[in-house]
Amino acid sequence: MATKKRKTAKPKRAAARTKKKPVKHLVMIATRKGLWFLHGDGARKQWKVEGPHFLGQIINHVMLDPRDGRTMLAAASTGHLGPTLFRSTDRGKTWKEAKQPPAFAKAPEGAKGRAVNHTFWFTPCHANEPNAWYAGTSPQGLFRSDDGGDTWYSCSYINEDPQYIEWMGSVQDGTPDGPKMHSITVDPRDPAHLYFAMSGGGVHESTDGGKTFKTLVKGMEVVGGFDASNIAFHDPHCMRMCPSNPDRLYQQNHCGIYRIDRPSDEWVRIGRNMPKAVGDIGFPMVVHPRNDKTAWVFPMDGQTVWPRTTVGGKPAAFVTRNAGKSWQRQDKGFPKSQAWWTVKRQAMTSDGRDPVGLYLGNTGGEVWMSRDEGKSWSCIVRHLPEIYAVEAIALS
């Protein structure tokens, strides 16, 4: 009797797996003589230098739009062409000049007008406002673009307000490279809620997209001998909002390190907990993307003559992990002596990874990075011009 052949079951096909694109890293470096990019691998160990773009031009800031991952803005100026902006829609491969860069309104005949010396700061607007940007200028002005940075318009009466201009009069020539509108910060919960800072001129808050504003300087100190009640003498260097807690902001000021927890309207000087031999004077401020108690600063020598160098020629970052109650020095990998440079207010940043990668560019043309939240540092590029700004982003 013939036996029936047993059918062999065909193996089921495994569900198709979507291959994840490898994570890459982009570091954008704005310098006194052009723009450079660093392209890094997923491990953040191998870096390839690309550039220069705009060789010879001052690039004050460059930023990639995190909302589309393609649009890039660069603020440029030269001695003979003046201030302008350049746009890229292919992540920096090609560039076009903006049709209408930020500019103050023309003054009435016979009146003294104001002219934009350079655009200093870019901030993408709220995630629900694609293609919209804010820009801060020198002298201080607040501008907005709704078409991806191609055309800009004045979005605040602060730009032409006589009282505001009077406030700024005493410090108009007191800031190296000119006074700055900077640290434009958008509340992720409310597109119309903004903070911005002016050097000099204090910190300000707006709840209507910058059209009107109120000062936010209570608790902030000024240089000895000056009147703290005069807004013009307040000099914030960099202000950052915590992504994990938008009610908490940190500030590196000309006169210390501060924190504010809204709805309080008073800044607390947490820099007094820094080592006395180092002090709490500097330019940049970086906050942890997921922990509102963690922040980094990079101190400089803030003695009376303001040499604007590392303290004692020994560079070091400092981190707090308890909202400023204590600070720890992070100098592993940095030179131990005779390193007389500093880090400007836009030249220290993070990439948002876990662990957080930190990046800083110095006045000596070097970029240093840490893959372990500041525990150790390595130099990833040397011999660039003086670095004005550094931005970093992880790409997938």
C-alpha cells in the first residue's frame, strides 16, 4: 500500500525589517573668515572637514532648521559688501543670498536713523510655524521671516521705540564688535511666548510674538559703580531655556551665572557656588536636553581689565547637576597650561544624543568635543580662523 508523501511546510517569511539609517553628525562652524562643516560618524569619533564656504567673510551665526533638516541660514558680512544673509535648501551644498535681509525702517528726513551692522542670532520659530524664523541684530533689533529666511520684517516696536533707543545709548559703543540682540527663545508650549536678551540692555519677555515686551532683570547684578535700575547697564551674555522644563532658564551674564524658575520674576545667582579662584564670568551656556538640573559653562578671566582668556591659561568646562548648588570642573584632555583662549557666547553647544555630546569652538580656531557629557575632551579640528559660533545636530 503506497504511503502518501507528507508535505513539508514552507518556512514563513520573516517580516520585512526596516533598516534604520545610520546616525550621522553635523557640526557647523561660523568664523571670522568663513564657514566650515564637520561631518561625523555615528560614534562621533571620525570627523571630516568640509570648507571653507564664504572664505574671507565674517560669519556670525549659522543654523540648520531642525524642522525640515534641509534649510540652513548663514549671517554674513564683509568690509566692502556690508551685512547680508545666505540661504541653503540642500543642507549647505548650494547657497543663495536672501532677497531682503533684516533692516531698520528708514528715518524721517533730518532724523538720525539706525542701520543694521550685522545679523547676530538665528532662532527657528515654533514647530507649528514652518518656514518662520527670528533674527537678532547689532545694534539690537528683532526681526522675523515667514518664508524660510528669504525676506525679513521688523516684528517688534522695540526696533524703533525712542525709549528703547535711549536705554541703549550709553552702551552703544561699549560692547566689542557692537551691541547684540541674542538668545531669542521660543516657548515650545506657546508660539507667541518669547524671551530675548540684549548685550547691553537686559532680558525681556514677550507674550505676543515680540510686538510688546517687559523687562526681566530682577536679581541680576551690574558692574560695580553702575546703577542696576538702569536697564542699559545689564549685560546678559547667553540665556538658555531647558527643553525638559520650559519654566526654567539659565543665564551666563557679564556679572555671574543665574537661574530663574517661572513664574518667579527674580534671577538667582547660582554662580556664587563656583570655585572662587575661577569665578562665574564667561560667555556661553549649555543646558541638558533632558535634565533641567544639568548645565555647562566655560569660565574666562573676568578680572578688571577683562583679558577674555581662560583662567590662568588652563581651560576647563564646569558642570552642575543640581541646578547650580554645586559645580564640578571638567578639564580632562584640555591643555594643562599656556592655553590663552576663550569661548564666545554662541560657540558652545550640544547634539542632544545620549550621552550628550558637547562641542566648543575657541578664539584660537580649534573645535573641542566631548562624547561623555564633559568627562573628557578631544580636539577634532585645528587651525581655523577665530570661531564665532558652533551648532551641532544629529542626522538620521
